[in-house]
Amino acid sequence: MKETFASASGGRRAAGGTSAPPAPAALAAKVRTLAPSMTRSMQRVAEAVAGDPAGCAALTVTGLAELTGTSEATVVRTARLLGYPGYRDLRLALAGLAAQQQSGRAPAITTDIAVDDPIADVVAKLAYDEQQTLADTAAGLDTVQLGAAVAALAAARRTDVYGIGASNLVAQDLTQKMLRIGLIAHAPGDPHLAVTNAVQLRAGDVALAITHSGSTGDVIEPLRVAFERGATTIAITGRPDSSVTQYADHVLTTSTARESELRPAAMSSRTSQLLVVDCLFVGVAQRIYESAAPALAASYEALAHRHGALRAGAGAGDRRA
């Protein structure tokens, strides 16, 4: 059995390679993702750099601390939490982000959905939110971690995927895709079954947990069991500093739109999780293309007659109409 993490940033994940600092375009996404888990003083720093990147890029660490009413240590801790080795690296990212904004990027629009919004406005606001969520997730996705996760999935004897509620729908989506290319994958919806399945995992297997909050006990428990049994573990979460990452060899961070009464977090988290799942699937299919392509063709052929019958039925219905 493998040793348990001493901290979320250490342990087995160190063997997966060092992550590069986020690109400038990912900074705002990082702030939106991490702000809820920050202290209030760190939130002030994060909100300042995201709100006025050009102004903050011109400030020293002391100047930014004075502007936000915090300390130099808080500024440095915030920079590191956002993924930068130090404040100097954050300033460079801020300068890059400011340059991008000055190049003519459209300002953000208010996307809160009101009870009396016309349906056309609802469509426009949801579409904008979905696009922003996908862009933020893509900008903040650690491709080193993604590549390592893809390699593990492609080589796995078996993969278990854990998720509860909306996240279980995403788990089912991934396992169905993997089955289509000839890989063994399960997404148990029952949390007790997830744990009993995890007990059977070992080195060479993969366990993947999907939880936006990173604190869902019914997802963390089977991942912990799989981790202790020696399986390679992956977490897809919106909180990279959350409990689930203690048992994850590879962490893939998602972004979400701001939660509102008519747009719960599960809606936007599902969108970003599906993007990460699609990236994993395509990456795996690329790696095992020689076996994946015939498997996809065979599964398509097995269902072709059903699609044909449906088309024929639709045609008959049209004629009857």
C-alpha cells in the first residue's frame, strides 16, 4: 500500500512533474475559482489584481499590500495560491493580461438571470456563461497534469469513476465513452458500491473522483480507499486546495460561473467537468488509436441497424402526416 499524503501539495503528486504558472488569460479564471476558499484579506488582493491588472502590475509588493490593506506576506501567499512562484511572476502575468484587455477584448456582461427575464435573454445569458466557463476552464487547465492523467487512463487495467448527483452524470459520460473504445470502466452510482469496488483496485488501475466542492464525502471515501490500495488517483474539482486532493496523484481544476438563484453551481460545474472529461477521452483515444478506432467502428456498426430503423420510422411518420 502507498503512503497517505502529508499535505495536498506533496506526496505522490510530486512525481507527476512541476506545473507551469498559469498563463495571463487564466488569472481571472483562477481568481473566480479560488476566491471562495481564500481568507478575506487574500480575497482583497485577488479581486484587486483581477479588477485592475494594469494598475496592479505597476505596483511593488509593498504597494499592492498598502492598496488592499493587507500585508506583503498576504500578497505573496495570494500569488502562490493563484499558481505563481512569487509576486514577480504574478506581476508579469498581470502585465500580459492588461495588454490582452487593451487589445480590444469586449467587457464582461452581467449574466444574472431574473425571474421576469424574456426567454431570449435567458438563452443569451446562459450561452455567455457557458462560453465563459469553458474558456476559463481551458485557460486554467494544467496540461502537465492532464497528460499524466491521460497516460494513466490509457494504460489502466480498469478505471473506476466516482461522482454524486450531477457529477455522477459526468462520471457516466466518461465511462460510456471509454467502453466504446474497448476499455474497462465503471461509474457506480451507489456510494457503498463505490467503496466496495475501490477495495478491489490495485497498482495499474485508476480511480477518478469528480466533485466540484472537493469535499463530498461519498466521493472522497472511495478515492481514499483506491489511493491506499495502490491505484493511480485523479481528481476533477473546482477547489484545488480541497480535501479530495489529499488522495489524488493528479488534480484537474475546473472553473464555474458565479452561482445564482436560477443557476445553481451544479449547472456550470457540469459544463466545465464535461470539457475536462472530453479532453481526457480524446487524449486516451489518441494514445490507443490502433485499438480505439476499430472498437469505435464496431460499436457504431452494432447500432447502425437501430439508427436505420429509427430513420425509417420517422420517414413513415412523415408520410402518414
